[in-house]
Amino acid sequence: MTARSTGQNWALDIAIAQGGFDALHPAAKGTMEQLGHDHTDFDKVFAQVRSGAMLPKAWATVAAQAEERATHHEAEGFAQTAADLYLRGAVMWGRAQYSVFDAGDPRKTAFRDRCNHCVARLSELRGNRVRRAGLDFEGKHIYALLHLPAGEVRGAPTVILGPGMDMIKEDYIYAAERYYTSRGVVALSIEGPGQGESRAGGLAVDLTNYERAIGRYIDYLAELPEVDARRIGMFGISMSGYWGMRAAATDSRLAAVATFEAVSGDFETIFERAQPSFKNNYMYMSGYTDEDLFDAELAQRMPLGALVSDITCPLLMGIGEFDELTQLEQALATYERVRAPKEMRVYENEFHPLGGTAAEVFRFGAEWLERALAGELSTPGRDERYYVHNDGRTTKGSAHPAWWLGTTPRQITDAAASGSYHSS
């Protein structure tokens, strides 16, 4: 526990009691639906929660209800109804285990076992198109789910689905089926160092091993007959937007990267100004118990800086205007440093989860990747900028909010001076 977390837990509990999940992630329910959560389950969970300590129980309670209903329908021969309910159970068991920050806690292991059971049942009911993958990685293991289109598939474009800091591979089952495999695209939802089963097996995240893990996943995909190794891209939200950019800068095998709400600026905002659970979680993910050491050895070294200038594949960045984990000015400054074909979209009045535009964002990111992997967005010097208004309009040519009155913040100007800018 960080000092700030210990001192402020009471305030966070009051916020949860008064504001529910919105107190943690404003307007995030739309995003959670894209991660397989049924809104009725979601409401049942938070009707039971008045403090952070109540979260594991609430998630586990409603997860068990969904799994019990799934078992009933499976016994009655209604396979797809059962599979849908197993999916709902899996993501909620995943939330329950996430809420326990102790890899050795037997409750965390029990919740993970229930999650794995639900995934195994839905996989069988879906014709074995969802498959577990466990890979050796630097003396430990990393884990993923492979999602295959129906029918015979050979040499298909493939997208790695990267989870945010507080996500797991199961969170992408719904999105993989809806936005990728239904379009003939292979998907691999992953857990990197510090996440889910990878962390439970003792693999902590450090400054650079997450991008190496992505490289290991690319090795795995490149050997599958279903995959075209020349057309592997990545979709990353939140911290996986950050990790995806790091991977693109260090591994040229990634053919395109789409990021939304990436943590792309300083890390003081997320670790020192945002709710304390973010830093708490990342210290757990990285195996630190000493906050001062964590700050000095990891947090202060994490900003992307000029690394993004090494990206060569097409890059999409999308962010909410008022993202609470990365200031818009800093995201735009990072964008200026990118020299590869690139696109930026800023969503008016949206916060970090992009909840008000989640369905659009998930679909657009998938379609953008399809086009990028087909070679349509690789024109040298491509630079597309959009400000997406919440009244339905979209301004093309600038991602700056209108209320900036045509001005450019100093840090963006400084970033542009250190990189290059091409107008499309």
C-alpha cells in the first residue's frame, strides 16, 4: 500500500458509496459493456457495494449467479445461451480476483479457477474457437486467449488485444468475437508481465519486459497457419496503449498499432494525482513494496519521451479531452514526436474510459486496423487529426479543442520542435 492510499482509503470508500463505479472511472459503464459485462449484472454488483472492501464479494456473488444460470441452460441443451452466460460469469470472476491484491491469497486462486472454468465451457460451446495459450517467457510464463474465426482460416490478418493495467485477457472475449473474428480476423487477447495469471505465476512487470512479451506473442502467432505474420497489429487501451507504442518502437514486426486513452505523458498524473488505487496496483504488478524505490527505479523512467520517434508502422491515438490519467496537452506532445504515418482523435468531454463513445471506439479501432493491415494507411507523411464533438460533428484537420481559440500549448510546441510534422 502506498502512503497516499493508506491515508485516503476512507475518502475513496465514501466516493464509491455515493457515486458507485463512476467514482472510480467516470462514465465507464459503456466501456465495461464492450468488455462483456451485461449492464444488469453491473448494476447488481454496485447495488451491493458501499466500500472498496466489498468489491470482491459483490463480483463473486453475481458471477456465481451467472454461472449457475449458464449451467442450467447448458444442461437443457441451449448451448449459445449458456455460452453467453459463461462469458458474463468469466468477466465477473475476473473482476473478483482482480480486487484481491495478494497473489498468494487462496481466494484469488479460487476466483481465477472459476474464471478459467467459465472460459473452458464457453470455448467448448463455441466450437473451440477460444483457446488458451501459455508461453514460456524469460524463465516464467505468459498467458493469452486465441480467438479464431469460424470455418477454415489460413493466413488471416491478426490483432493482439492488449489489456489495460486493471484488465485481464478474458475482458476481450466479447470484443474479439464482435469486432474481429466475425470479420475473419484472428485475435489474441493477452496478459503481459504483472497481469492476471502471468503475475500470479510470479512474473512482475519492469520497464521493458512488457514489450518483449509482446514480441514473444508475435513469435507464437507467426508460427500459426491461421496467421499472416506480415499482418499482425495491436489494439491497446490505457496502459496497453503505452505498452503498444513501446513495442512498436522496438519491434518492426508490428504492422499497425491502434491506441485509445494511452498513458502517454508523465507518470506523476496517474501515480500521484489520480485515485491512489492506480499506483497501488502498479506497485503490486511490478513487485515493489517500497514506494520510494518504486518511484526512483521505475515510475520516473516510464515516460515515453523520444522513444515514439522510432515507431515506423501506422499509429492511431485516441483520447478523451479530459482524460484524468494523461493530460491532453501531453498526449498531443507525444503525438508530435511520432514520425510514422499517424492519426489522432480527441473526444470532446470524455474522460479516461471513453465511456460515452466506447462502442464507436471499439468498432473504429478494429476497422482502422483492418485498413492499416491491408496497407491502406501507410502513406509516408500521413497525419490525420480530428476533434470529435459530442453533438455528432467531427472537425478534421486539428485535434485541438475549440475553446483553445487556435492556440497551441507550449509543451506541444516544444515537442514539435524536437520531432517533425507533416500535414496531410
